[in-house]
Amino acid sequence: MPHDLQMFLDPPLRGFYTYQDTVSGKVIFESAHEEKIGWVYVFFHGCVNIEFNIRGEESPVYKCMDKEVLFQQCQKVYEGHEKLLEKVRYELPFKFAFRAGRGASSLPTSGKYHFSSVEYKVTAVPRRIGQTEDQIMSMMNPYNPPFPKKPLILSPTRIFLNLSKKTVGVSQQLQFVQVRLGAAINLAMRDPRSRHLDIASHHLQELEQILADLPEEHRSLRRKEHIPFSINYQIPENIVEGVPFTLLLSISSPSALWNHKPAPVTLTSFRIILFAVDAARTGDLSHRDYQMYPIWERKRLNIPLRSKAVNIGQIYSFRVTGDGIVPSFYTSMLQREYDFRIELVAEVGGKSFKVAMYGISNVKILSRNVAAPCNPPVYIMTP
């Protein structure tokens, strides 16, 4: 490859690329000598590089590697049969768009996801006069990448010889954010979830008095010692990074006694944690990595909870932020999803209940660069 071949990308408007942006730039060549360049191709491609360690039965750790090609486009920016003149500057422009075709609706944000990564790259590849294009086109074929088709498992001491099959050219990586500016945001709430509890009736003096005053024909109710109740919570289907989100809490009970004279319930402590989950897979092998992001924690609260939902998220302005938070995505080999965990302490009749709520999974995080929600949130709590 000529040493004087360079590539320059036009800077994106926002400092990063989105679906609405085009990728443009120039391949520039200026040599002190005549050069036998017959053609120049520019490739625009996105790929997922899978890498994770697995533990074997007889050997401690093995490395698993694979590659998923999200898309690839190419343009021939130069073709000629004469030598390029010395000390003459050649500028070869190119332009690509993020097409809405194969995989474009789910292109993930570029970056590192534990050991795996997502890359978007522009590569300029020259060939000299007389050399065929078949070799380089075969090497750049997105369905025949420089990785074997089957998942590769190798020990740390082995050499990955296939990596020596590299393309000769100049490359630049792009920063891409998975966002469609101006897109509508669905603020519908997820189905409510509940944690079922019960409390001895002697902790609830008013209920105890009601039981004591019942006539003999209602002895079955008088013997009822435990009153069931539930703490219900609800969050949205989608949460925009950096924007306060809704979190509803309420109390319900199937007990007629409770509903006749609801017991006072006070939220005294609350903690909410976000878990970023990176799930990598290739063939029959898979691996999951977790990273914890504390969102909010406070003790010595005094918030009454009732059958009508309380938007505690609005009271304290819960937000999903932090380095490493990117929009949720899903590809064939790599997935970024988010799970929530809620820990709270509620006081009922002088008795404290410490509750941990798990399984709030697959909450979709959207980029903060999306437009404001175009439909009002719908808050629904069912007893």
C-alpha cells in the first residue's frame, strides 16, 4: 500500500453519528513519486466482535471468539490505468448513509461491552495497476470475515492464525449512537408487580377491635390472626437516559377487614439499583456480565402508602445516568439489557417489613438525544 494514502472523515454535526447522519469524507493521495494505483475502494461496515472466557472441564479457562457483520457497503472512488503523477494531490470523496435495510433498525451503540465490542469503521483499500480486485473483494466479503464460520474456542497459549489474514488499507472508527431523533416514545407503564405479605392482627389495634366486636356467628373472622396485604410497584416500559422516570407504589389487600379500615403504611427506606447486562453468545455457548449502577437510596423517609398509587419517582426525580449507560439493543450475538432491583422498608402497625423486589427485567433504556415524549404517560395501578 502506498504510504501517502490518507483518509479524512467530515465531523458529524453532534459529535457522533445517528441514523439520520451520513458518513462522508475524502481519500487523499499525494506522493513524491509516481504510483501505479489502479483503483481505490472505500468500505463502510459495522460489526460485533464477540469475545468471552469460558471454564472447561479439564483446563481452567478458554477463550471464545466470533464476529457478527451488521452491514457492509462499498464504493469504488477511483479506477485508472495510468500512473498517478508525483506531487499531485488527488482527493477522492465518498459518502455513505445508515440504510434502513438489513439490521439498520437495531444497530447498537458503538463501544466496549465487557470483552466484546461493537465497531463501525470506514476503510480505504487500494490496489496497484495490474492487480486483480478479486482477492480484496473476497477478503472484504461480509459473509466471509477473517473469522471461521464456527465459534472459535482456544486456550490462552494458542495462536489465532486467522487473524494474520488482514486487509491492507487505512481505517477510521466511528462513534455511533442508537437513536432516531424526533422518534415517538412509548411511555406506557409495565404491568404492575406485587410482593405479597401478611401481618398479625394484634399489630393493628383498630382491626383487632373490629374483630373483637364481631358477634358469635362470625367466629371464623374473629379467629383470623393474619391479615394479607401487598406492596405493588410499577415502572414504564421505556426510560430515557437522564430524564426523570415514573415509579409507582401502592398498597392493596384481599381482606375485607383491611379494606373496611385500611391500616396505615409508611415507607421508611427506599433503594433502587440498575443492572446493565451484557449477554454474548456464539453457537451453543453464551456468557453474561453484570454491572451495577445505584440510582437512588435514602433512609428515614416518612411517605404514607395507600391504595392510590404514589409516584415516588416524581417526588425524588429518579434518573438513569452514568458512564457505560447506552441504549438497549439486541443483535444475533450480543445484547445489552437492563434489570432493576428495588429494596424498601415499610412500617405497618409498628412492625417493619424489609422487602427486596427482583425480576424487574428487560426495561428498555433510550438515548437522551431522542425528542421529548409525544404522548402523556399513562399511570395504571390495579389492586
